[in-house]
Amino acid sequence: MRRVEDIQAWQNARGLVHENHKLTAEGSPVGEFDYRKSIRNVVVSSTSNLAEGFVQKSEKTFARFPDIAGGSTGLRTPDSRL
């Protein structure tokens, strides 16, 4: 693989980012802004973590980052109101 965008997990995470932004863009009261922003940041962190692991150029090091990315998405799960 030459680019992080070639990784299927990254592509899936990127799709979730787009879907999440659609879901949180409409119908949320102004008071929910911080919550929406938090949810969006959690989802974006998945792609960021995968990209960070990709640039490490070591398969052993990269192998840790999908777990880190998955952990990031679970940060808000118990608190999710979407």
C-alpha cells in the first residue's frame, strides 16, 4: 500500500465521518453544539489514528493503530444520544 487511503479500514472510517456529519448537521438544538462537536471529533479520530499508524512505516507498529482507532470510537458510546 502506498497511501493510507488504500486501507479498507480507513475507507470505512472515512465513510462513517461523512455519515456522522450528515446525522449531526440537522435538527440539533443550539445547546447540543458541544455534544455534536464531541461526537464528530470522536469519529474523525479514527481516520487520524489509522493515518498516524500508517506513517510509522513499520508493520508491527501499524498493527496497534486499528485497535487505537476502534477504542476512540467507543469513547462516546455509553453517552450516545444519537
